Amino acid sequence: MSPRCFILGHPVAHSRSPLIHGTWLAEHGLAGSYERVDVAPVDLPAFIARLRAGEFTGGNVTVPHKEAMLPLIDEVSDAAQAIGAVNTLWREGDRILGDNTDVAGFLAHLDATAPGWDKRVGTALVLGAGGAARGIATGLKARGLSRIILVNRSRARADALVAALGGAPLAAADWSQRDALVAEADLIVNTTALGMNGQPPLDLDLSHLHPGTIVDDIVYVPLKTPLLLEAERRGGIVVDGLGMLLHQAVPGFARWFGITPLVTPTLRARLEADILGH
């Protein structure tokens, strides 16, 4: 039977994962499918029972189920455990295993866009203290950065995240300090939804940005956020959120369909056209 895979969320109609995986299936001439599955939180255990029974090979998990998935499955990777969220599932017999590929996707896209970045970044400024910030801070720490500063509108959440991740090289700062910290940062990462279409703007003054500073925004609608446009104008190296979405999809596809796909300019162009068309 050909693999049947999914993107699980609530809502999930906006997800572009089917376009990514569908492109790879066609590119490699593989039998199989990848579909959207909308499941309300109350129905999550019942869906897991369907997966366990063999209805699906595996799939991806998006909001609001990433954290809720942890206690419902049989085995969780070190990455997913550290981040506290699962975004990729697969079945082995009647057991369900979970991983988190968001950090790997974030780092792979950063490596591709700014090769060798981790050799020259001393201080990273991370905006936000939610699930995405937790994963990205974990990834930056693993790359050996000497200083990672988290700023969040709620200072208590930033402090809690720093404590949860073991303290140094992580530190928290007040949201009011964010503009001043721009001058100290070699890498700035927006992990919040601020600046996304339909969300309030991200209020960050880049007047003290050093040319060559890397500015990474995990938002990908719009493709180039106001933060990235301003950073580019000031000589920054910009890294968008679409590449992270593409790269995080690779490990799951490899696991379900047995072929490791490539993130190509053609695939990226298809996603860009889809985003611009909406």
C-alpha cells in the first residue's frame, strides 16, 4: 500500500505543506499522498488511534497540537523533548514516534543563506519566548554561540525560558531594551507573529544595525516582512521564513517515502507564487 501522510492542525486549510510534499512526490514519481487533516483538540486522541491502527504512514503536526502530542505517542526524539513540541510523526508497527524538525529546518536555511554564520556570530538577539523561540534558542546554543539574549513582551516568560534551557549562554532582557540591543547583535531572529499579514507590526528600531548583521524572520507571509525590508535597506543579511518551512519538511518526507528530497529554486518559486496569489 502506498504511503498516506498528512498535515494535522486546527485550522489547517492555510497550510502549504501539501504543496511542498506534493511537488516532491511528483518530482520523484512516487506513489503516495499527503493531505490536510483538521482535528479539534478534543478529538486528538481519536486521531492518534487511527494513526496507530495503520490508516496513515505518518505526517506533520502544526498548531495547536505540537505540545499536546507529546504525552499521546510512544517515543519522542531528544530534539522534540528539548523543545517540548512534536512536528513530525511516523508509525513503526503499532507504535508512534515523534520528532521536531523545526530547529533543523531553521539552521539548514541559515546555513544555506549565510554560510559560516556561526563562526562569526557572537551575540544573537531573539525576539519572543514561545515555542518557536524555545526551539531556535536551543539550536543556537547547540551551535556554540557565546551570548543569546531573549526579549519578550512578558519578561517573566523570557526569564522562565532561559531557566528552562539551563541559563548561560542564554539571558533575558526587558522588551524595552530591544532597540538598544540591536547595536550589540550579530544575529537578530524574530520568532513572534508580529509583522505577519493580519498581525500588528513588529516595532523594532534598526537605526543602530551594523551592516552585515544577519536578520532572520520566521514569518513567511508576507515573503519579505517589514523587518527584512528595513534590514536589507540598512545593509543587513536577510533570511526569510519560507526557507525554514521548506527545510523542516525534508526529514519527514525522507522517513515516509524513503527518498531525501532537495530544496530547489523551482520548489521555492512554486511556494512564492502560491503565497503571492493569496
